[in-house]
Amino acid sequence: MTTVRGARARARIEITAAIKDEARTQLAAEGAAKLSLRAVARELGMVSSALYRYFPSRDDLLTALIVEAYDAIGAAAEKAASETAGQRPLDRWTAVCRAVRAWAVAHPHEYALIYGSPVPGYSAPQDTIVPASRVGLVLIETARSAHTGEGVALPPLPEGLRPEAARLAADIAPDLPPALAVTLVGAWSQLFGLISFEVFGHFHNIVEDREAFFAAAARRLGQDVGLLPRG
Amino acid sequence: MTTVRGARARARIEITAAIKDEARTQLAAEGAAKLSLRAVARELGMVSSALYRYFPSRDDLLTALIVEAYDAIGAAAEKAASETAGQRPLDRWTAVCRAVRAWAVAHPHEYALIYGSPVPGYSAPQDTIVPASRVGLVLIETARSAHTGEGVALPPLPEGLRPEAARLAADIAPDLPPALAVTLVGAWSQLFGLISFEVFGHFHNIVEDREAFFAAAARRLGQDVGLLPRG
DNA sequence: CACAATCAAGAGCAGCGCTCTTATTTCGTA
DNA sequence: TACGAAATAAGAGCGCTGCTCTTGATTGTG
């Protein structure tokens, strides 16, 4: 059904992919700020105006790279989760966190594109919201697997946070206690705080053994969301 | 001693300040990416080449804004700490965190400049490292005030993290137990994880009552660094 | 007073995103 | 199979950018 119609459609797919490939290469090499449509076209042996047949603007090309980056870091998280399927929840949690961090360290510019300063207009395009949620979903799933049945000790919910906690839990994980949902979202953002500080250089001259530091912090985040050291 | 020599020196100081002011205005309005030397010069009624007498490049102007932003957010943290001088450590901690968040929410583009993707070349200029440490120092000081004398229950340090913890503690707070120093650095980066996710839009359609959510998360970070709810 | 430092201004270069026009190639269909 | 429509490539060009170099005027100092 979705077979390629003819030579033209096939060429379009290939050229679109080639543009994204070259753009990703330039992104990885120099960062989003120095990604240039003209340079991409030049490298591909075409003229810049021809490139606009495939991406209507530079921001659209960047959006495509954003989606790819979200998918890549999400896939890394999912891979770590599935590879540790039988293990204890806390070990799975830290494995997922380490996989996310490893991807970020290996792809700093792509990471900056999705978790750094928002580059284009303020609101993220619709295409990005599903890929952007993949890491969070893995974290929720990992935590959920430890919460089938018995309750886990969570800190009491402050009075003023109760409505928000109920709403938030209903949105992202209706089967989990509201306090856990709130903690999960906090741990999610704090995980990327750790990673961003490392990738963006804020640990320069401060944290040296970043692997060990991160592993300990990620493990602690896992305990925060109710994953016990033994069990 | 440091009096202004003559009309020319005085004009130089004023013009330099005017350039920074206008640049900060444009930064706040449109973000770092759209900050243009030519636009700044235009708004100031001068020609673009004249501006290079005051800032040798666009990156140098951006660096000046970075220093200003670090100083502003650091001052906000210090103000919150001094205004809560007599209160309980955990309340002081959350007050500092909220002040930092409030500044970030009020100045999203300036926040993005310092805690988002690093914009210029990879290493931060020397001028930024002292201002950049002000928030962290306030956090350390706030936590230290709760650690005069009696020990506080901290999670055990993993085996592999002991050398790093000792080194890190010696660097940033020799009088504090290594486990606390490690936790502090983690809380520091995780605090900015919470703030960055809010400012950069990752909480869109997820967290609604951001004040309450942040307050609870910040309080929990404070407990992580050993600040007790009562005492 | 004269000399040196400082500065504003202009012209200009190379690069950028993007648009419009023109010519060529491919495709579905009459 | 031939034709008209759609898609594509290429070129020229607009206004913008950061930045450099040169020229001429202003200011401070020996």
C-alpha cells in the first residue's frame, strides 16, 4: 500500500533522508546555532533554493532533527528498560537513567537541541510531543512495576499540592497514587538537571568522576520514587 | 583613585552601559539567538562599526550579559538567604530555591542564556566562573548552617564514590561530611532541572500548579541535604 | 601647541534565510 | 502514446547578519 510510486517519490525520500543526515552531521559537529541550510545544500551538491522543496524553512529542518533526537534518546531508555526486564526495579531505574545519560554525553549537541534552550518559536511543534514523552513513559513504567499491590512509603503530600497531585496523576498514571505521580515528575526533571549540568559544563572543575556521581544520584532518585534497595 | 579621568572616559562608561542595557532589552524580548549587534547600534543611534570599540565581538557582548545574569540570579538567592536569616534551615533552603525559580521565570531568556545550551565556544570565559558559583555558594551556606555540630542522617556513600566524595568535599566545603557535599551538588543540579523544565516548557500540559509543585520538590531537596522539617 | 590616542562613520566582504522566476524533468491521464 | 499538470533544479536577488578596513574628526596629554 505504502509502496513507493515511482522514481520521483523514491528520490524524494532518499534526498530528504540525505538532507537530514547531513544536517545531523553538521549539528553534531558545530551545534544548532551554526547549522546552515546553505552549507547542507553545498555539501549535498545542490543549490540552497532547491532544498526548500524538502524543508520549507530552517526551523522545519531543525524540528525534524528534534524529533529524531527525542526518538533516539527515548529508544535508548526503552532499550535499557527491556534489557533489564527481570531485574529489581531500582536496578532497572538506574539502568534507564544511565542509558539516557550515556546518550546525552555521546550526543551533546543533539541533547542541547531538545533539553537546552528552546531554539525556534516558543511552543514545540505538535510532531514533537509524542517522541518527547518516551523517556518519561519509560520512567513511569519502571516505577509502576514496583507498585503492583503493596503500598510504598512516600512522603506526605503537602496540603496545597493535593489538587494538583490528583489532576497530574489522573493525566499521566491513573493507577498510581498521586503522591507517587508528583514525585515521578519531579524525579524526571531532576534527572535531566543532573545530565544537563554535566553536558553543559556546569560540573567543570567540580565533579570529576561523573559516572560514579551520576550513578549514585540516579539511584537516589529511584529511591525517591519508592524503589527499594532490596526487593 | 578610580575616579573618571575626563569626559571621554565618562562617556565610554555610559555608552558601554547603554549598549549592555539595550542588549539586555533585546535579549529579554527575543532571546539570545536574535540578539543583533546591528540592531543594538541602530537603537542607540550609532553605526554598527562604532560598537566594536566597546565590545570586540558579539560573543563578548553576550559574555557580559551572561555575567550580569549570573550576578542577578546569585543576588536573588543571596537576598532570600539574608532575609530568612533567623529561620529554620529547611525554610531558608526552600526560600532560596523559590527566589531562584522566581528570577528564572521572570527572566526566561536570561535564564536560558546561563542554564540552557551553551551558546559561544565550548568553555565558559574566565569572567563567568565566580558569578556562576553564587547560587551554589548560597545553597552550601544554607545547608552548612544546619550542620554545626550534630550529625544528620545521610544515606551511605557507595563504595565507588568515596574518593570522588572526599575530593569534592575538600574542594567546595572542607568542613562538611563528604556524603553531604555530594548530595549538595546533586541537589544543586536537580534544582535547576526543575527550573529548566518549567522555563523551557517541558511541563506544558503536565504540571499546572507550578508554584506548589516546585515548592514541594524544593522542600524535598532540602530534606535530601539533611535539613529536618522540624528543628 | 603638537602629537598620540580615541572614536564615529562609511564602504565593503562573505555569509545567512528566504523568495521569485525560469527551465527541465517526471507523472497521471485523456 | 501524447499532452497537460505537477514536481524539481537552478539562478538571481533582497535584506539581514558579524566583522574588517579606511578615513576623518574629536579629545587628552607631553
